[in-house]
Amino acid sequence: MKRKVKLVIADIDNTLVNKNKQMMPLTKQMLIKLHNDGVLLGIASGRPCGEHLYSRYKGWELDFQFDVIIGMNGGQLWDGIDNRLDEYYPLKKEYIKEIIEFMNPTGINSYVYRGDSTLCRWYDERMKASSLRNFEPMVIAEKDSDMWEKDNNKLLFRCKDEDEAAIGIAMAAKHPSPNYQYFTTTPILIEFQDPRVNKGVALEAFCQRHNISLDDVIAFGDAQNDAEMIKLAGLGVCMLNGDDQVKAVSDVISDYDCDNDGAGHYIQDHIY
């Protein structure tokens, strides 16, 4: 091994898997090699910690569970070593109400995660596609106040296209607040969370608990919600297909994109 590595953690979509949500063969091979060499492995997602994430290793036909799973962009941390789930800085219900109300003129559908299901304001083709793609039941709110019934890790707006997303982003920019932040993780998805939340917060908490130096961590990602994790890690790798802003804060950029086994090639060529 060319450098000391104790933990490798990666975003999932367009990083660890290709744009068709499939893990490429070399990436799988390298994860198995890292695991067999005693390196801890983790995945970091914007989705909630639940069966959808806990069972990912089975879908990828790995015979081991990940050591750490970061959910909700860092709002949740599942520690596989201690078998515990921690949550950080949920978005307060009054802020969820405030955001939905100022975003109302855009006509963009909003939703929150409730356990292993999704609560949305109305059902449309985009929500249907997401439900089928991610095997998540979709629940329609009986009234708007159901959306802000309780604090939640985040609030999301799924746009029909990039033009609608531009409208949503412009509206969000008109309502700055110290109580929440907004960002995009795909061209048509706008997310709001407590400004203290990011994947780096959960990563740092896990490393501190298990006496792992961040210098010995390698993090892979592609989108804005990966930036803090990438900056915090001893080596932060942005995928070739990644966001330009993320590339700017990364230590290196992969030689290949996610559709061409980018993570696998980087581990093989630069770690081993």
C-alpha cells in the first residue's frame, strides 16, 4: 500500500456507483481488497439511515457490512463498530414551515423522510419514479401542516427540470437565514438543512470515537454535499464527473469518471 489508510469513505451516486446505480467491477474488487487488508470502509449519502442504506452491501454482492454509514448528508451516523445510530442538528419544524411557505410560489413539490417512507405534498411522476427507483413507499400529506409536524433532518424540493430548479434556487437565494442552508445534489433537487450539518461532521465524530486520524482517511465524492467530507479527509478525491466547486476543494481528481470505474481505478493506481 502506497500510503497509510485506515478508513475509505465514499459518496454513493455518481461516485461509488455509475449513473445507472451499478457498482463497476474494479471498484467492487478494490473494496474487497481494502476490507481484506483491514481498512475500514464507509458510505455517505443524503438518504436516511435505514434498510435502504443498511442493505446496500447485499445489493452490491459484498459479503461484509460497511463499518460506517453516514446518512442525511451528515445528519445521521450509523457506527457499525459500536452498532449505534446518532443524529445531529435536525431542521426545526418552524423552519420547515417557513421554507415551504416562501417556496410556495414556485409550485415545486416538497418532501421529507419519515422512517423508511417519504412524505410528500402531492404525488407526481417524479415522486413516483423516485419511489420505484429507491423501493420507498410514498405517503401524501393530508394537509400542509403534516410536513412540519415534527423536526426533520432535512426538507427537499424535487423539480421537474433544470429550468424549474433555477426558479427554486433563485427563490431560496432571496430568503437567506442563519437557521438553514440550501444546496443542490442533483440538477433537479434542492435540499434544506441546518447549516451545521455536513458529511464532515459525521465523519469527524466517527474518527474521534475510534481514535482514527483524519490524515489516514480517504474520501471520495462528486457533489456539493460531499465538499466538507472531502476537505476534512487526509486525501479528498473528487470524481472526474464531479461538480466544479467540489473539484476546487479536493486534493485530487480521479482519472476516470463514475461510468468508467473511477473510484476503483484511483484505489488501484494510487493507493496500492
